[in-house]
Amino acid sequence: MKITIIGAGNMGGATAIGLAKGGLVSPSDITVTAKHQSTLDKFSPYGINTSLDNVEASKGADIVMLVVKPWFVESVVSEIKDSLDYDKQTVICMAAGIPSGDLLQWLSKDGKVPSLVYVIPNTAIEILQSMSFVSPINASAETTECIKKIFESAGSTLVVPEKNLSAGTALASCGIAFAMRYIRAAAEGGVELGFYPKDAVKVVCQTVMGAASLISEHGSHPEAEIDKVTTPGGITIKGLNAMEREGFTNAVIAGLKASK
């Protein structure tokens, strides 16, 4: 299976590297494009093909991924669509906020449109830890399952309707930044408590990974795991209540809503 990724920015680059590491797709079957060769040089250690020509790179690919800023999607589609074979190729769009009706209209030629799937991963795809949302627009169940498996090689996936993509973007794509902001805040608190900055970051990162792993492994609700470490009158409940008085939960929910 040959994949072309149009756009080698943060998300496109992370996707190319993650899929190459994932093992389901051979790096030699992945091509990533950019406007400048200097942007593409970082992919050579992974055995990924590179190109400065979107049109040529799109020809012969089984899957063409549009991983550019939303305001560039229409111009990129206009550039490549005459070279696409809608009977054989699937188009994946990773640009947030582009309604499928608009994208299908831009892709339309001779009354035909390609099989279209939206995929919203996050930057942790580079280390095979993405949370990716897959939303088939007019794709078959077989195509959807294929796309799902590709992205499961680099993390977890969830198939959702298009209407849930913006919520997924807020929760997982923006959410990875929110999680990192918590890590930063906790590490700063660790410094105030007496740790060196580097040690504080290490402690907080491992703690966050441990918390996520406990919930994932046990299949439990976060509050059930919290109850295990909040003894009556203990220091953990005092800390949690102090955070809530400062608006912790409300701040998180407000941030997610603002990002949707």
C-alpha cells in the first residue's frame, strides 16, 4: 500500500514518521511532500520518500493524505485533483474545520468524487501514541477498516461521525497541549517544593503516564482510582480540594469548549 502525505509540517511530518515506525506500512511506500528540500531532509534517516512535486507524488498512491493548514486545502486540491484516479485512490483529510460538503465540491470532477475519510490524529503519532479519530464520509466499511488499522499501528483510534470531529480535535489534538500545560505547572510546583527542574519534569511525566496507564489497564473511571489514594483527612484530598477551589475542573472544561 502506497501513501502520499501532502504537507511536511508538524502534523504531516509526525504522521509520516509514525506510520514508518508502526510497521504496517513500509517506509519505502510512504512519500511526503513539502515546498522546500530543507524541510524534507529530516525524513531520510527513516527511509521515507520525499518530493517537492505534489502532483507527481500523488500519482500511483493508494492513499493521498491532505495534511496542510485549512486555508491551503482548496488550492492543494485544485493542484492535484486532475492527477488523481478516483476509482483507485482514497483521499484522507487531516485539516480541521473543513466541512465535507465543501471538500467534496472542491474534489469533484466529471461528476465523480473520491472515497473520502477524515482523520484527526495528534502529534504523539510520531512515537506511536496518537489518539486518532477516523470519520468516513463516503468510504466503504472495508476502506474505513483499512484506514483504522493504519492509524492503530501508531496509537489508538476511534471511528466517529463528522459532527464529532471538532470535539475530538479539542479533546485529543488540542488536549495534548493541555496535558503538557498541566505537566509544566506541576513541574513548576515541584521546583517550589525543592526539586531541580529536570528532576521535577521527570517525576511529573512518569506520574502522568502512570495515572493514564492505571485507568487504561483497569478500564476504570478516574474517580475510582482517585478514591484509592484519598484517605479521610489525608493530604491528597486536601490538595485536590485546594485545586478545585482555584477552579481546576471548570478551567479544563472551559478550555476544551473554547477549542471546539
